[in-house]
Amino acid sequence: MFPRRSPDSSITIQNHIYQDLPEKGPARDAIDEAIERFKYVAKEEDYRGGRQIPLGMNTEANSSFTIGMNEVGPQNFHTVLDYFLQEPFKDRKF
């Protein structure tokens, strides 16, 4: 989530990073389906909740906010990114 001039104009950018992205086949289909689910969750769930945040912010009842405090994805973004960039996919242990 990237802030803009006012709380109700913030934007979200999703990046889907894969070290080895198949061009086609069942593995690619599964990835494409997952991306569509992530987009749906952001649009239909996160945005819905996110639209409520500016209402509270505009009341000036609080002086600071921590957005995403309870979301595991943003908290672990750099750890996951490092993981995907360090070692070849075929050598990774899941």
C-alpha cells in the first residue's frame, strides 16, 4: 500500500515473483490461478477493509497508525524475497 495525498487515495501494487516461472502446463496454470486469487483477496477483502481506515484517520482521533501490523506477508516480504533470490529453485528444500 502506497500513501498518496489523502488516505482515501492510497494505492496497492502486487508483485508476483517467481524464480522459475513455467511458460505453460499445469504448473503455470496453478500459478496463474493463485495470482487471480491474490488479486481477488486484495480487491474484495483488503480494499473493503482498507476503505474503512481513512474514515477513522479523517476523524483525527489518533495521531499515528500502523497499517498491516497483523499481516504476515508485508512483515516477511524481504525475508521471502531474499530466499527466492539466493539459491536456485532446484536446490531449494521445502
